Amino acid sequence: MENPQFFNYHEFSLDPEKNSSEPEELCVSHFPDIYCKPTRDGMINKNYRIVRIPRRFENTLGIPYFSNVLPGNEPAALTYDYEDQGFLPHENVDGIAYGISSFSPLSLYISPEEFQNIIDKVNRFLEEGFRVNSFFNFITIILDFLLLGAWDIVFNYFYFDSFQELERYVQQLNNSDLFKRNNIRLISPQKSGYLSLDFEVPTPRILRTNSEADSTSRLESASTSKITPHNDQ
Amino acid sequence: MYTKSRSLCNDLNYKTQGNFTGREESLTMNNSKISLWKRIYLWIITFEGGNEYEEDTTKNYHSIPLRTNYMFFLGGRFRTVKRSRHYSIIVFAIMVVPGVLFSVFECSNLWHTHHGYKALVFFFYYFWAMCIFFFIKVSTNDAGVLPRNIHIGKIMENNNKETIIIPDEYTNTIRLPVANKNHSIELKYCSTCHIWRPPRASHCSICQACIDVHDHHCIWINNCVGNRNYRYFIIFLVGAILSSIFIIINCSIHVARIRRASNAPVAILLIVYGCLTIIYPGILLGYHIALTGTGQTTREFLHTLHGIKNPMLSRVTRARDNAFDSGSFFHNMIFLMAQRQAPSFLPSRGTHSRDDWRFR
């Protein structure tokens, strides 16, 4: 059997509207923001989207380890030669712009190097937190055994573990200039159950001028389109 | 491999799932005040959840029972599975009865001798307490419930109703590479919880929740055994075995010290009782040592049996294509039995906003 290659398993393809002149399928690389406060009528807030960083298993199986390459740079990502710069919105569907490759809007705000630094740090916290062969883990088990489970309660009150340090790092990151300037946010991985690392980004939208609307080339309109981040929070 | 297939979607309407109903109720009851009695009742036992939101936030233990099969006690401190056979009460009684009989009829006989039997009495009580405490811990704690709706593909709005769309790609089982080139790992999407389940996590149809590192749902503790309570489960089994051993030893000493065994009927009863109650935990512990040593969870092992209903009669062997098997029995065993507990993702005593999708 062929060896599988890693890809962002969160992404999926989407058919453009039937009357669209463009037959190409869109690649959904950003998703509804379930973390954002909903609109007044209780519906999901469409001003923000979530870019999900998937878990990888080449390094470790028992510990959550997130992909440290920007979505679109994975070995089996969908890419096109003319899209090597990152996310290029191709078409609006329900007012939200999607591209045709695996690149996500996160690539508009963070460089691959910055992204790798962030994820590597998150992975280090998780590795420390979930490491089985650690002194604290064995001490915890022994004391839990000897003290009939009471140690766990004491331990939780007085010991600041790397999970809490990770939460502090996430807060620090969200208050950083890079994140504030770009109006992006890293969702607490504890909130997402370490199932994926979720970045909240402004919803990409294509604003077409009249001249662009007349254009017959979809690719051209995508490359000249503007992305409008919305800040109504 | 990833394919750009057409993504027509499975349509899961909140209305039909009943998920959105709870939210509608919560919004309509937003301004109503909960009476003090209702509040006390909800604190003592939360069976069907509390729909009332006095403010923008609510306790997690009010919302979790609406979506799962859990019920909570004492302000979310303890949980159990509702709508199931509560064998755990019988198990609890089986554990308590010998300790009570021993305390009433046997303890003083040994304690007041001058042959140093006090230590044996102490050890019995210690392991008996261990057995009971860890039974309570394993059966009433979060086994590792994963949050819901984290990986929603698309949401469609129609007449002020939100419908979750599951793309076709999410219905496939996907294979991803691991460090060992000869192996790969499979991931599946849970269409009930709307998450990509990590390896070894699975959806428990009894608890109605996805459990991280799901070993099995144990009917005797009425809870799942997963990442957050596996080590407690093992300690509970060890406690049960050791308390049975010490009750046999203590009562045997008493019988040996009297002329006629018929003069100590309770001691004989407890020896028989101890011999019987050591069997099941003993087999179970041996079974888990064999399973963890071969790098398997109970669920994974049952999958390899293909139709054999009683796994106890099957020999535990190493599974083929098991990416978790490091090759070392000891390393495999430590990896599972001593696995670090993740923080509770849905802490029952925490709070959440009423708009939180993870509780819908």
C-alpha cells in the first residue's frame, strides 16, 4: 500500500455556484468561527473565520503535536504554480472568499517562520505537559496511590503545570503587536480540546470594482481583488 | 490521499437533532428567575440539565446533560451515566459489605492479640479505602470527554435556523503518516460531535460523547475508562485485589487461632467472599497488563476479534499494523497506564456563555 502523505484533513472542496463561469472547485481552508460572540439574532458571526492547524503524527503519537507549516505547505497540500505567495481569494460564496488551493488566509498575516516559531513553542509546552517519562508524572502516580487519590486534589491547587503555561503563552501571543495589528487571535488549545490549533482571522471577502466584474478571467479578478477585514467587535 | 471530490453535504439540522431546541428554550427563559429550591435541587442533582440562564453564562454541569448522557451531583463534583443499568451501586455494595462485616465481627479479635497482627488489619483497611476511593474517582470523574462542534465544516442559515453541513470529505477515513514508515494512522470524523477524533478517541454510544484515549465503557463503574481515569481504574483494581488478599489473610489467621472453625462463621464467610471477589479484578488486571503491554486498548483489541463475544476467552496477542506498539512490553505498558491526564476540556464546575457552540 502506498505510504500516505500528510495534508490538512480539515479542508474540503466546495462547488462554486451553478451559474458561475468558473468550473474549478474551491478549497475551503477556513471555517465558521464557533468561538466568536454571535450576532444579535444569535446566528454565527461571519466577520471572523477559523483556520485550523491539524495534528501531525510523524513525531509522536501519544502527545498532541500540531503541524508547524503554514496551511498550504504540507506535503500533500493542493497548490498551483501561480499561487506560491499564499492565499489568493478566488470566488465569494455566501459573501466569503475561498481560494482554490490549500493556502489559508492565515498566510496573509503570518510568515512561515513566525508561524513555525509559534507552533514549535506550543508543541514544546504540550510535550512537557503530556510527557509520560517525567519525574513529576511518576511522583504524582506514587503519591496518588499512597494518599488514596488526595494528592491529585492538592497537586491541582499548588502546581502550575505546562498546560497553564501554555494558556499564558496564548494570552501573551494574542496581546502581541503582530496579532493585534492583524486582528487575529489564537484560540486557547484547551478550549478546542487539543484537537486542532485554531487561529481566528478576519473573514476574507472579495470586493470587485466594476472593471473587475467585467473581467472574464477569474484568476485575474482574484489576484486584483481586495480582502476586507471586518472589525465590529 | 486527498481528492478534490464534489462536496455535497450531509445535512444535520439542529431542529431535528434537538440541539437547537435547548438553545431556543434557554433564550425564551432568559429573564425568568430560578427559585431557591430549584437552584438547590439543581445543585444536588442535575439530571436533564438546567435550561435556565439567568445571565449570559451558565454552569457547565447544567448544559452537559442536555447533550450527553451524563448526570451530575453536588454542583458538578460527581457524575454518572443516566439512563443505564446502575450496576455500579451493586459493585459499591460488594466492596462495602466485607469491610463492614470485618469491622463488626473480626477486627477486634486480631487487633487485641499480641502477635503483631495490627499491621495486617491496617493494611486491609488501607487497601479497602483505596478500593472504595478510587472506585468513586473512576466512576464519577471525567473520563476525557472531548468538546463538541470544534470542527464544523460549514453552517447554513435558513429562516433563522443554523444547519451544520458535513462535507463528503469528512465522511472518509483518512490515513496519515507516522514515524514508522511501515505504519500509518487512521482518523475519523465524528458526525455526532462534529470533531476529527484523534487516534484512540472514540464516541461512546452510552455516554453520548467522544472520549479521549477511549479504553472501554465499563458497565460496572457506569462510566467510560479513558485518558483521564485510566490510571485510577488500574489503582482501583489493585486496591480490590489487595483488600481481598488481606481480608483472606486476616480471617484465615482468626480461623487458625480457634479450635473449631464453626465458631467463626463470619471469618469463613469472608474468606469465601474474598476468594470470589479476587477473581474478577485479578483477571481484569492481568488482562489490562497484557493489553497495555502489547500496545492496545480494550477497544482496539475487541476490534481485532471479529465477532468473538467474550474477549476473556481470547488470547491477547500483538496486533498487526499497530503504530502504537513500540516493541517493548514495559514501555507500552507505561505509555498507557501512566499516561498523563489532559486537563478536563469540559470541566463540569466551570462556566460557559450561552452561545458556546461546544455545549450545543
